[in-house]
Amino acid sequence: MLSACRAAGAKVVVSSRMFVEKGRLGGVVERLAEDVRFIWLEDVRDAIGLRAKLQAKRDAWGARKLPGARVSPDSACVVLFTSGSEGSPKGVVLCHRNVLTNCAQLSSVIDFNGSDIVFNAMPMFHAFGLTGGTILPLLFGVRTFHYPSPLHYRVVPALIYDTDATICFGTDTFLNGWAHYAHPYDFRAMRYIFAGAEKVRDETRRVFADRFGVRLLEGYGVTETSPVLALNTAMHCRPGTVGRFLPGIEWRLQPVPGVDAGGELLVRGPTVMLGYLRDTAPGVLESVPDGWYDTGDIVSVDAAGFITIVGRAKRFAKIGGEMVSMTAAESLVASLWPDARHAVVSVPDARKGEALLLLTTRAGAEPRDLLAFARQRGVPELMVPRSIQVVGSVPLLATGKVDYPAVQRLVETMRADVTPEVATV
């Protein structure tokens, strides 16, 4: 949080004492208060008397237009910090044009109207929850119910039922958690469930289709593009892909040595951010060269325009001279053990340069079972992790994504142990 404040030059934090109490953030506030000033909403509320309220109402009634500020469409409207799943978080500066354009793009491919009810449990510090779950329905007059945490797996399905929600957003992790505790009738009014931020597993898709009668529509985006780049829709849907590019998105694939299927995705368009803010250079905007943003994702695009995510450029290991996707390896493991959490990382190997190691919460996970499953599916053995470490939990970020730096540190600690509990074949 201090890093974010330094990068963005934030000197004032607006918060609520009740929020701090419920979130048990007293220690955090105490440390932050050394560098920033806090404005407490309870104090602001108490300072507004009856006379001020009546004056505000009179001004509003007498105004020819709603009060507000006039700003340039290209001025910064929000700074969102990336999840940090692969390194130190960066501040992504989005302008008004970025966010409003993305909302317009989404409204051109999604059929929604004033009779819909959106249920949004995605946090607003996440671009998915801010643009899709908050600003989009607000702009188009769609009633929205906000819930503060997607991690309350028992509560969320019941609230979806109670609110008669027809549209909601989630990640694979959160959707699985909701499905585990939901009654089949909880999603009775649901028309669309949009999934993003991480790959949707086949098992998740089947559960929602078979048990709840709802089709998951998977999309793809990054914070730096406000965030949605592609989306499956009711009319154009291909399971296993993240859909087709939204209107107005320019794209190209940059070849990656050793990767034959697809290339590294670069995009350009009106939703690409103004630039980055980093704590190493506070307040200095690092703009995007020539307007082309390198997503860092390796994708393939078929003849019909549907996009398949192959993996992150940083999430490839070079084993015996071959480029192997750790994301694909995780998908293989998830197909065999869908009820557990997994993370695949690369570790040094004296013979092949690198090797894959699986961190999993699956009790009794054996490499031989994974290898046999891969052979049944015709998956190259090079993609099968030969080392498995069973853990109580896999480190996650607040968004539900795997915290890979933390996983890597955990693995390094385990390997440094004189008696690591690693099963190999």
C-alpha cells in the first residue's frame, strides 16, 4: 500500500473506521498514517449539519444540470495497481476515454437492459470489478447489487437468489467456491455469468451447465486495456476460448522462438492505458511506445477470430531445448484433480536445463497417476511435472489468482531443505 501511494503520489486516504475495524486493518492504518493523511467518512458525515443538507437540496433543485466537473477525456480518471502475480505491482493509469470506450465496446456485444439485475462481488480495485461490475451497469441504468467479498462462498449464492440477479461476474476460483455451496435453484434467474481473470476449467463449465443450467461466457482482458479485450457472447461462443476481440481493437502476434502455435499478443486502441506509475520513479508516467501494448500473453487466433490463451511468455520453461507452457501443464493437472488447487513452476535441472514442479493441495498426488492420465489424453510427456509437492494451501492473491512469486519462494525454501518431501519419477 505504501508502494502504491508513493508511485501515485497519493497524500490523502479516504476511508471508514468501521471498514478498518471489520477488516482488522488497525496495524496497517497505524503504519500508513506515518506517510499519508486519513480522512474518516464518519467525521465527514458528522460535520454535515441540517443547514448544509437543505442548502445542497435547494442548489440541486435549482440547477439546470447535475453538478459535476468538466475534465478532458484524456485526463487520468483512475489508477489501478496490477495484481503483482509475477512481480512488483505497477500503477496502471486509465483515462476517462479508456474506461468509457470499454463500456461502449461491451454494450455493443452484450444484450442487457434496464430489467436486468447485476450482482457484483468483484472488488473495485480490480479492473474487472470496476469497469464491468460497476461503471458499465451504472452508465446504462442497470440495477446493481454490490457485495464486498467474493470469498464468502456460502453467502454469495443465497444473495444471488434473493436479489433475482440476472448477470454476474467471477473468476474460476470464485465460481467454483460458489458452486460448492449453492442450491441448484440459486441461479434460477441468471442469464449471463461472465468469467475472466484466469482460465475457466472444463469442470467448472460443466458444473454450471449441468447443475445450474447456466452457460459460462469466458472473456479475456488485462488491467492495461481497461480491461476487456475479448469475450464469448450468446451469439458467438466457443468453449475453451476467450471469445473474439471487441470492436475497435487492433492486434498482432509477435513470433516467439520455440512456440509454433500462436505468438505474443500486442494490442492497440482507445482502451490502452496512458501508462505506468512505478514506486521507483514516483509520479513519472511511463507511456506505451507507439500505442502498442505488449500483453505478455502467448495466444493463437483461429480463422473465425476466436482466441485461445496458450500461456504467459514468462510462464514457459525450456526443457531439453523445447518450450513448455506451465499454464498448459496446470490445465492438465486441473483436469485430473479438479477439486484441488495447483501451481506449476520451473526449477533448475542439471540434465535438461529446467524441470517442472507441481505444488498441489491434492492429498496423495502421485506423478505416476499424472503421467498415466497424460498418456490417455495424448499429451506429450515433456509437459508432465515429474516432481510433486503436496501443501496445505497454494499462495493466492486477493483476486483469486495464484501468487507465483510467493509460490516460487516457497518452492525454493522447500528445495533448500536438507530433506525435501518431493515425490519424483
